[in-house]
Amino acid sequence: MNILDKIVFDKRREVELISSIIPVSQLEKSVLFDREPYSVVANMNANSFGIIAEHKRRSPSKSEINYGFTVEEVVSGYEKAGAVGISVLTDGKYFGGSLDDLLLARASVKTPLLRKEFVIHEYQIIEAKAYGADFILLIAAILTRDEIKQLSEFAQSLGLEVLLEVHDLEELQKSIMPSLDLIGVNNRNLKTFEVSLDFSKQLADHIPNEFIKVSESGISSTEAIKELQPYGYKGFLIGENFMRTENAGESCGKFIKALG
């Protein structure tokens, strides 16, 4: 088993357990369930460099990144910095996140929030809506085409936008469908953790123009963004680069200012 297989194996058990305790009917009673989601797509289209800044405590490849700041401090800093969206990791075992992090983020900012999670079931999308997310992540590497279709259409039916993450041409070609809003290329191979911007460059021409192109992972400098913009990328998901500093929000602000 590679790390991705382990995460998905654990995630299936986790969803099965939680859904047996908290029914969908209870999630639908959340005060946030009926709110009108914010649009990250609208923000991207109104911004020349769409930074999606991430709250991330740790990862399987980098055990500890930052436990020193509260979610509220980080996301408020990102909003003040001008991020078009904020990604909140909600996986507990491998990334040290939780749905409470998403809830605290929602209470702190009006910026569109991404529930960054290994989504394999509609239940998790209902959770995302109930805890204040505005868009969700679907990872092509762990889903079939039919699952991507089912989950993306379900998310859109709840008013959530969908970011589909791919890593290679095969994943991209099986995934393209109308029920997606953004297509992200992960520059980190989730099986080997190798990182290279070449992944984004190689796939750029294969992503239809009706989708917003997002480059994810391994972006640590403004030069990297300027390098990727000619390939049509409007969005850039950045986590560790900001979270590794003493003040993630301030770091994000300096980064965006340097771009401008």
C-alpha cells in the first residue's frame, strides 16, 4: 500500500463510523446548511493572481509544519492579505485537521473556503456544506469517472463549487465533465511525493478553457507563479510556504504584494 491507498482505506472506515453516529438529517439542520456559498470562481475571475492559501498543521511527508497559531489567526491573516480562497485541511490522522477547523474558519472570514479532504462519499459533501465550506476538492487518483460525476453533480446541487485535482494526463482525460468548476494540477506526486512544476506545464494545454486552471503544491516563490501564468493558470494553491513562517497571514500578504 502506498500512502494514498492507506489514507483512502482509513477514510472509508472513518466515514462509515461517523455517518452511523451523525445522520444526514442532523447535518442538514446546521445553521450554515442553508447559507448561500461564496464563489471562488468569481473571485478568481476578478483577480489577476488567485492565491488559495492553506491552513495545514502537518502532512505525511513533512510530519510537523506549524502548530503555533490558531485557525482564526491564520485564516484572518489570509483574508486580510487578499487570498481569493482559503483551503482548510479537515483530515485528522494524516494532516492534523478537523471539521472544527472549518467551522472556526467560517466564523472568522467571508473568503470562500475549500474543504480539503479525501472525498469518497456524498456524506462528506453534506458535512462540507453543514460546516461552512464553499467549494470541495475531488481527487481523480482515488475516484472513478462515475464517482467524480456523481460527487461533483451532488456538490453543485448543494451550491458548492468543485475543484478537481489531477496529476497526469490519464487522470485528466477520465475526469473532464461539465460538473467541474476548477481543475487543479498537483505538482506533488501523491504516491512518491516528488514535486515538479513540469506537471502543471505539461497538462496545461489539455485542460479546456471553460475550467479555471489551478496549480497546486511546490509553489514557493513569485517566480514560480510568473512562470506558470503564461500556461493559463489563474489559481495557485499554497500551503506550506506560508505555514512554515512565523506569521502565515503576513507571509501571504508579502507574497501577494510582491506579485502585484
